Amino acid sequence: MLIFKIIKPNNILYIYSSREQRENARLISRNRNLPNRDVLHSILSRDNSLQFITRDKHFDRLKYITISKKPEDFI
């Protein structure tokens, strides 16, 4: 994958979700009719001060959690 040519293995950070984050994502997912995993990824991005990069349109509806950027905006 192209991303692994850009990112060096020593710069990869593994993030784990808490029970509270998963429950919060589940509630938002139900209320906004969005995939639970998309909501959880937004929450994890926000809580870990990470830049979220995606082309998935669902994240346009999650801008109040975290702002996502397209890959071409990042590079």
C-alpha cells in the first residue's frame, strides 16, 4: 500500500477504545443513522488529537466530533 511507503513503521501508534467511547459511538450511531465504526473512529481521532483522513461521506455528518480531510489535502 502507498501509505506504508510514506509512513515509517516506527511512527505507527496503536490506539485502543474505552468502554465509554464505544458506548458513546453506539448512541450517536443510532441517533444519526450512521455506521457505528465510523462514529467510533471520529471519537478516537478527537480524543487522541489525531488528523482524520478519509474519503467516506459519512464523516461529513460527524464534523462536530472531528474534521476529516481528504488524502490530497493532507499530502
